[in-house]
Amino acid sequence: MNEVPPLARAALAACIDHTLLNPAASASDIDRLCDEALEHQFFGVCVHGSRVIRAFGRLEDSPVKVICVVGFPHGAGDRDAKRYETELAIDHGAAEIDVVMNLGLFKDGDDAGVLREIRDVVDAADERPVKLIIETAALTNEEIDRACRLGEEGGAAFVKTSTGYGAGGATVEAVRRMRSACGSKVKVKASGGIRDFDTAFAMIQAGASRIGSSSGIAILKGIRVVEASS
């Protein structure tokens, strides 16, 4: 394997949200996640709301951010509940919010209801970035475009492919479509089934600015020099 410049490794690590969303994860598992994120300098750790306080306490005064999922994994709860979840997460130290879009409302064609919910969460996040999880495997190409437009109109900083608990994870095709559907101010996060360097690199090439994965360390271990023509 060719030698990889430290800066290249650091740049990749800074794109990764080191994730642990197993509902059975223990406090010691969260501590390990945070320690790994500190060691490898990942962008952040992504956890459930009940673990934000612990993660923030572990990472306070470090550059690693705490990211909290809201309405996870189905997104079907009442929008007031999502707003309250967001407010609590911010109060407890979350720096970013990953909220699951209400697919039922979206499939109903209730774009006004979906938009109102996104705006509620963005408002509750109090200027912290919000990522809208649209669950691309459950959508047609046209629906992906529509969901991205709603995310942008609602003030989301990112649109995100998947929860990892739905019908499928991130694909290069979905990421590319999302990047095309969004304006320059909205970024794309690829998440769900990304477990190695080649997959992560393909997502970044397709337009993802952030990678969500529970396999961040494996991704870094697999890093290799990629020819400019690839």
C-alpha cells in the first residue's frame, strides 16, 4: 500500500460522523465511541438523545461535535415531539441535529406539513445545522428531488440519504441525484451501509460532504492513494 499523506487522512476523518445508534448501546459503548472519535479526530459522534449529555461531557472542550438524531428511525411522530426532542438535544450539548423526515406526510403529498415540520426543527436547533434524513431507498428519483427541495426551503443545512434502519442505505446514484437537486448552500450526507474506504470515497466523489458510519475506523484503515483519474 502506498503511503498516505497525514493531511489526506485528517481530511477524510473530518468528513466522518462516528455513529452509534444501536438502542442497546451501553454507557461504556458511548464512552468508547467518543474516545475513538477523539483519537482519530472524526468530525463528530452521532448518538440518540438520551446519550447526548454523556457524549458532550466526554467531548467538551474538544473539536469533536455531538450530533443527535431526532424522530429516529421512522420519523412518524408528531412534529411537536420532534421540536421538543431538538430543544432538549441542544440544551444538553448537541451541535447538530439529524432529523428523519415524515415519510407518511410526504407520500400523502402534504408538502406544506413536511415543510412546517422541517422549519420547526430548524428553529428549535437555534442556528445549529440540521440534516434532513429523507430515506432515499423508499423514494423515487422524482421524490428524492422533491424532498431535497423541501429540505432546502425549510432551512436544512444537509440532506441525508438514510437512517440505516430502512429499506436500504446510501447509494452513489442517490447521492449524485441529491447533490444535483440541491443548491450550493445545502450539503449532502451519505449514511447507511458505508463500511469501507472505497465506498466512502465513492460517496464523496458523488457529492457527499459528510459520511455517517459506525465503521469510521475501518474506513480510515482502508485508506489508500487514489489516482486523480479514478
